[in-house]
Amino acid sequence: MSSGPARGRAGGSDGGGRRGPDAAGRRGRPTPDAGGGRRGPHRRWQLVRAGSDAVPASTRRFMARARQRRVRAALPWAVAAGVLTLAALVAWTLLGTGLFGVREVRVVGADLVTPVEVRDAVAVPDDTPLARVDLTATAARVGALAPVERATVSRDWPGTLVVRVVERTGVAVVPQGDGFVVIDRSGVVFRSVAQPPAGLPVVRVVRPGPADPGTRAALAVLAVLTPELRERLLDVRVEGLARISLGLRDERTVFWGDATRGTEKSRVATALLGQPAERVDVSAPDVVTVK
């Protein structure tokens, strides 16, 4: 048989089954050129700018609008977060630190009570945050002092509490022990004195106080007296709710009876001041008796 090449094999193979150079060329492998180098396919490269030439203008506009929408959507949240942070910082400074703490208690309007008594009643420790002071409760503590009719408390930044006091005004004195106690128009006892202050009449009741019926009756009589009667008044004697009498400075007595019809009784008693009588009974102002 013939020793020629087997069917189906490439004609360029040698007897050992190795493929020739032209077979390697057909597989795309570079072949040595005449100078000993390798020859390959030629490629052309072109540089472009990614921000302009590589992205179409319409795409860039869409991306810009998308960024603007994201910024606009995030802006309110950023502002809100900033405001909340600032508010939290301010609240912490005012409520949680002594930076704006109480340094001074200023008392206005106190005469019968001393500033020390008022400050003790305030009872707010130094360096307590001014914003945390309960003004209503503090005013109530000051108002509990007997000579104080009412009190208001306010803040004066950065560190002062201002306490404004309105004190009670005495309208009469009541004998008690070796001295006297002063009562206001409501019958509240708020002061003790050795002698009656000038211009205050004496009210003789057993248990002076705002809840005592005798005290309230005596104050009702004092409220309706004419200036002429008040000028001559020495004391108001309450021996019972229907047995009230006025002692005058000229040693005369006006029997008043109870506290009703006070204006009429006052007018009639004033009209009889010129009568030479030791006792005038106006308990029934329609029927007056003189003795």
C-alpha cells in the first residue's frame, strides 16, 4: 500500500503529527515576521471625555434633574434635623445645666416681712435651672406667709427670681394677751403689736379669724360707718351676733344689734350724735330709742 498522508489530516503535517506554521496561522496565532517579531491584528484607539462625549446630553439633563429632585426632597429633612438638634441643645442648656441657674432672689414690696423670710419661703436652691422653677408653687409658698395677701414670682434672665409681694392692710386690732393682733378686711390675723397702730379701731371678739362669725359681723359694721362715726369710734364690742355695740370717745354707746341694715343704722346714729344721750339704740332704725 502507499505510505502517503492519511485521509482527513492536514497536508502541512509532518510524519510525527505536528502541525506546520500555516496551521498555526489559521488558528489566529501570531507568526514571526521577517525581522523576528510577531505580527497581530491592528486596533485603533480613540480617547473621549466621559462627561461629555461618552454620555448623551439628554442623559446628562435627566441625571441633573434627578440630583436636584433628591436635593429638594432631602432639604426639608435636613432643616428639620437641624432645628431639632438646636432645640435639644437649647433645652439641655436651660433645663439640664446650671448655666442659667438661680443666682439671686429679688424681693419687691416687702415691709412687714423681711427679705430673708421671703427667700426662705421661696425655697429654691442656688443654681437650680431657672426654667425649671415652678413659679405658681413658689408664689403659693410666699403667699402662705401671714402678712402676705398675695405674691407673684417671675424670671429675670439669666439667673434672678423676682418676687413681688402685696402685704395685708390692717383695718382693726383685737386685744389678745398683753398686746393686740392686727386683722385685715377678711379677718386674717397677720401681725402682733404691743399697742394699737394709729387710726385702727379696736374690735373685741373672743376668737378673731376669717372663719369667726363675730369677727365677720364686726367687720361688716366697720365697713358701713360714716366718717363722723369713725372719727368718734373707740371700739366695736361683739357680745353676740345680735348684741353688737359701738363705744364712742365721749363715753357714749350706740347699740347696734345685729349686722343687718347697716347703712340705715349708720345714718340714723350719725344724725343723733348731737343729742345729749349716753345710749342710742339703733338696732331697729325705724324706731330709735335714746337714753
